[in-house]
Amino acid sequence: MDTLIHADIFFVITSVSTVIIAVLIIIAMIFLISILANMRYVSKKLKTESDFLAEELREFRRKIEVSHTRIFPLFRLLQRLVSRYYQTK
């Protein structure tokens, strides 16, 4: 009889700990999914901005080759980058 009580106590403790571990794993998965969603947003934003920057630099190089003046296209490039930065905020 004494061993039956010990077995019941063991199974109750095991069941409770299994439920607690399952709940902790579910909470960790929710946080992981949230982090992955944020990473997806950041990577899309980074891709968009890098494409924009590449296009602006391509246009800047073309203007330098055509005009041979380096100051004015640089100012226009910086002006576009700054205006785009403040538009996205």
C-alpha cells in the first residue's frame, strides 16, 4: 500500500511538471514567432531601403559621369536620402 501511495505521488508530480513544461514551451514559441515576425519586417524594410539607396547611387554615378561636377549631385543625393528618412518616420 505504501508503494502505491509513492507511485501516485510520483505520477502527480510528473503530470504537473509536464503541464508546466508544456506551458513554458508554448510561451517560448509565442515569443519566437513574434521575434521572427519582427525580423521579417526588418528584412523587408532593409531590402526596400537598400534598393532605394542602390538606385540613388546609380543615378549619382551617372550624373557625375555626365556633368563632371561632383558637388551638386552629391547635395541632391543627400537631400533625397534625408527627405526619405523623414518621410518614413
